[in-house]
Amino acid sequence: MSDQLARYRNPDSVKDRWEQLYDEGERQKIELEEMRRLAKADQDERDKEVCSFRPQLETQKYSPNKSSTEERWAEDAHQRGERWVKRRERKIQTMAEEDSKQKLGECTFKPCLAASAASRVQDEKLVSPASLRSVEKYIKKQKQLKAEKDEGKRKTELTVGSGNLWNKRLTVPKAPSFVSRPNVEILHVFIQGRRC
């Protein structure tokens, strides 16, 4: 035990220990970097096996060195633009046709417009005086109900506390008037009468 303490107390042995730790750290850094390099190389090899897609690029078609290809490219761009406009117009037209078909498909009512005079006479015979009276009663009842509803609405509008009488204006406070003095004798008599 005393030998160990002496070793730690000796400054040369402490220096040796620090150098030993430093050398160990450097060795570990080198090993870690070697492992990373090997892992990256392994990953690259696996990626090459998995990724088999190799695109074929046509660099000669649109070469900037040749003026004829530039002209062809400009002409192609113009033609592509024209084709796009035509496709767009056709698409708009077909969408409009589909929309009108859908709107017409919703219409289920198909009136008979070429009615003969005989069918009109027959329709007039179907309407009896009794049915006309019931229709008149119905209309009269509807008018009465509407009038009652309007009357009820008018009453609620004039009811205090409903908020319908509120005006959008600033309320101006008024000072109290102390001109009229309460009749003290009447109050005295009133208080005396309550005690009895």
C-alpha cells in the first residue's frame, strides 16, 4: 500500500499515467475512424447491389453546340404548347358537357305540352264546387294563421325587455332635481299609523 501511495505521490509517475491515458485515447480514436470507414464502404457496396437503376441519358438530342437542335427544340416547345392548349380546350368542353348532362339528369318532371282541347275540358270537369270550397277554406285559414303570427310578432317587438325598443344612441345622464321636497307630515302620519 505504501508503494502505491509513493508511486502516486511521485510526479514522474503521474506524468506517465497522463501520457498513458492520452495514448489510449488516441488509439481509440484511430480504431473508431477505421471502423467508420469500413462501415461506410460496406454500406456503399450494399447500396450498389440494391440500386440497379441506371438511367440512359440522351445528351445528343438537345446539345447546345448545334444550332439545328436548338431550332428543333424551340419548334418542339411551340408544338407542345399548342397540343397542351388543344387538350385543355377539349377537357373544358367535355367537363361542360358532363355538367349539363348531370343537370338534365336531375330533371324528372316532363310535362305534356301538346294537350288537346278534349283533355282540357275533361280537367275542368274534375274540379267540383266542393273541392273549390275546400280550397277557399284552406286559403282563408292560411291567411288567418299568418295574421295571428304577425300580431304575435308585433306584440313581442313592443314588449319591454325584449330589446326591440333599444335605440343606438348615447344615454345622457340627468341630474336629480331637489326642487320638490317630500311632505314630512304625511310621512310622520304614515309611520305613526304603521306602529299601531
